[in-house]
Amino acid sequence: MEATLAALKPGEQGALVRIQGENRLRQRLTEMGFIKGSTIGVDSTAPFGDPRSYSIRGYQVTLRNAEAEQIIVEI
């Protein structure tokens, strides 16, 4: 089942399927290690829900929900 990264709750994880959106966003995320098939886990959410912290390839990255909505994962 596919969903956006923003739809996952803390403690859940998914495998990256694709990154939607503009080329600049896709390039930046790819350079940060967001590569097809990588497992991404949701670590925590800020008090008001934005931004959120994710684990990917052994490190943590923080993304705004608008960015996370562009990342499609397989749950």
C-alpha cells in the first residue's frame, strides 16, 4: 500500500517509492540519501505537528510536512 511520508505516524516506516514535485526538491532529497528502496522511519513530531524527524540510512533528517507529502512510500 502506498502513502505519503507525511501520512505515517511516529514509529512507522516505509520504503521509498518515488519523490514527486519540482526538480530542485527531488535533487536535494536525493543528495540527502532519499534513494528508491531506502527505508524511512518516523522518529518524532514537533508539538504543533510540523516539522517532523525521520531516520534514513543511519541518520536523522527533519522535513516540513509540505516536503514529506511529496515523498511516496510503500508501507
